[in-house]
Amino acid sequence: MATVKPFSGYRFTLKTPGDLGVFCAPPYDMIDDPMIDQLYDKHPNNVVRITQNRREPADIANKDRHVRASRFFNDWIAQKIITQDDADSIYIYCQQFTVNQNGISVTHKRIGICLLVKLVDFDRQIVFPHEYTLSGPKQDRYELMETTNANTGQIFGLATDDDAKLYNLIHVIMEKAAPIGTFTDENDVTHTLHRCTEATYINQTIELMRTRNILIADGHHRYETALRFYKDRGDEAFSHVMMTLVSMADPGLVIRPFHRLVRKSDQGRSVDDMKEALGRYFDVTPLGKTSIQGVVDALALPPLAPSSPEIVFWDCSTGELHGLRLNAAGENFLAGTMTERSDNWKRLDVSKINCVIINSILELPLDGHVLHDIVNYVNDVDAGAKRLTECADEFYGGFFIRPLSIGVINDTVKGGERMPQKSTNFFPKLYSGLVFNKMR
């Protein structure tokens, strides 16, 4: 199973643990150009200068900004703005946050253990991907790794943990190790880093991980890039990658759904009455006038109850809510479409929306353009309702779904399939800047 080891991390030199926030930033793929500018202005040593260095007018190639990133990184080490820990360590990364669940604000604490994981091909079935990657981001991250020889951002991994022994161990380590850095971000998520050098706990972690495998939650591009980098060089110095592992038994593991808002378009087939079109594939149950509470109440019903909707449709043309549950015709349609996919994959709520509504009813291809430009994604019912209310003429409506469980995701991936696009949102994201792994 998974092979892990401690490392002597590089960290920003702090006068007090509470100083960490000015140096940290969201993961590189969550930062747009205005955010890059804001983070540049936040502090002259903010990690964004390394993870997502700003493009400059004189740049000839994309790699130019990664060369600058490497210069920042090495200069900060030389100036002791960043210093290396004096012993091999494992790090506990705790995030405390509040989310809206069925209309109620619930506070969670999620804890992960940051260490180095041995890089292996996916076909070894030790590390599993749950989504597909694109070549552009992988080349971009390769160039950064090439210039820095470092892991500058966290890969978010989920470790199988049926007996919860890993979760309990992480919790014990966190309780015994004092915080070495903490901050609260703009989304009111409190991030806290702990460091452990005790050989007993390190060895227990290594032994537990020998009986576990890992599902990548976020960071697929970085994992595949690190694996390619290692293979290209054939050097054991690059054989591991920095990763924060969260137990699948962690009660703070929150997976948010991506609700779909479907735009009207001159592509494909236009539908005058979406409710009528849906009735060919779904049992359609009226749920009253459109409202946030109506959506929340419908999704709070037990999903397996016969009267419980699988999907809630917000109809922009009539201002009504409808519950959707696949009927016999819909079942037959799914059975005959995308035969290369398993029945379990096709029965995911996101697959029903993609296959039945986008592909069959609207006759749109399931390509990147359609799934990103015609479909808008929101994690929050309130945000989706606001958008549909303000821009009702632009949309057929919204399709609201329940979050997937980690068990369903894990079973799908271990069955040899990857999840449909925008199936999961693991919240919150792991920030960059808490600790680095310099491979040379």
C-alpha cells in the first residue's frame, strides 16, 4: 500500500504563530489575475510570487515567470525569510470552518497529516485519481517544479481508514503538538499548522499507511507532474511528493455538491417547456413556488424514500419548483446510453443531468465548452437562487442535487472509473505557504 516518510520542511520565519496569514494564499488554480494582484499587495513575501507568479510584459514564454518564482524562493531562503526545520517532521494541518447544511450553520474541524508520499503509477492501485487532468496545467506546474526543485503547494489526499486508526492518531499528534502557525482566511476558515518530530508517532504513521491507499481529492495535476518529473530524471531525490492526507473517517470531511444552472443557448435544441421535456424521463412532482427554503427542504428528505426527489428543478419560466425522480423511460434511456460506463456511474445525479438533460433533451455534446460555458456551477443553494432570480430570462433553470458521500466516490474510483466533471467540491481548500518540500 502507500509508502510515506517525514521531511525537514521549509517554512516562513515567524515572530509569532499568528503572523502566518500574510504569507499564505489559496491553491494556484483558485487564483485569478485580480486575486494575484491583491496577494502581491498583501505582503512582499506572499507565497503567490512562487505558486502563481504574475505575468510581466517582458515575458517571452510562460516559463519566465517560474524562473522569477525560483529566484524569489531561493532569495527568501538565503535571506532567512524561509528557513528549514532542523529535523525530519510530520505536520498536522487543521482547518476549522462553518458550512450551511440543510439550512443550518454547522462548524467542522478537519485534520490532515502533511508528509511525503512515494510516487507510483495509478495502475498500481495505491494512489487513485478521481478526475481527469488537462495537459496545459501539467506543463505549467512542470516548469515551476523544474525551476524550484520543490513542492510548493499541497496535494490533498484522502486515506482509506475503515477502523479510524489514522484519524485517531492524527488527532492525538495534534493535541500534543503546539501550533507553529495560524491564521483565518477571507472565508472565515481558520488554518493551523502543528509540527511533530517524535519518532514514535512518525513510525506509527508510516506503519498505518502501509495498510492504506490514497484517493486524490485535489491536486491531480501536481501529482501527475511530480510523477513525470521523477520518471524523467530517474533520481530518487524526486521519488516522493508532499501531500496532506485526511482520513476518510474524519467527521470534518465535507463534500459539497455542484448544482447546475443551465443557460438558454442558440446551440443544440431549444426547449419551450422544460418541465414537459423532463416528464419524458422523470416523474415530476410539484414542490410549490421557487424558494431557497423549498430547495433546502426537498434535498433534506431521506434520498431513498420513494417520495424524495433525486434532483430539484427550479423552473425559471414558471417560478415553480419540481422534484425529479427517474422514471421507467429514463431508466431505459440510461441503460442504453454510454455503454462504456457502469450503471453506478450513470446513476450518479450529475450523470443524469449530463446524459439526460444536457445531451438528450437539449441535444448538446458533453464537451468542455458546453459543460463550462452553458452550464454554470454553484456550491451554495442561496447563490444559485440569487443568480436564477436576477437573470431568469437567461436560464432554463437550476438543477439542485445532494452531495456525494466519500463511500460512493471511493467505490466508483476503485471500480476503474473517474468521476464526471464537477462532481465534488472538497471544502475548504488547502492553502499554500504553510510548508514547502525542497527536493534538493
